[in-house]
Amino acid sequence: MECIAPHLLALFENSYSKYMNIQIVGTVEYIDIGTGTWAIITDTDEQYEIWQPAPEAILQEGLKVKVNAKIRDDVFTMSAIGDVLEIEDFQRLG
């Protein structure tokens, strides 16, 4: 059993590091679909679902933000409105 754990850890670390980092600018919106979800909508109408838990300060309807995030292609949601973002940090705009 001791031999397997390091291999599993290495596999997890390698898969976790493959997430694509992106920076987007958009507006935070609450979308009332299914159980409801928070999203960032860009100026070009791309939708990104905010993965929970997210920083409480970003969950404000109409907030314009610049976000540094990871696209979590291993996470699926009930809303399925777009790519799921794990927010690393954000900045309020305007």
C-alpha cells in the first residue's frame, strides 16, 4: 500500500497542473437556471460559470471584474452554461 500512494499523488499533481490559466474581463451575473449559478459574462458574450466556493466579494450582480482563473475541465455542473472557472484572484473595474 505504501508504494501505491506516491504514484497516486504524482498522478493527481500532474492532472491538476494541466488546467489552463486564463484572464478575462466581464460582468458577474446570477443565472436562475436549475438550482441557480454565478457566472461571468464577457463583452463578447462568452459565459463562464464560477466554481464554488468562490470569494464572497465577487458574488455581486452587475460587478465588472478582471479575473485570473483556471478552467476546470474536470468539473461538471447542473447548470452547464459554459466552462467552469476556479477563481484565483480578481480586481474590480470601474
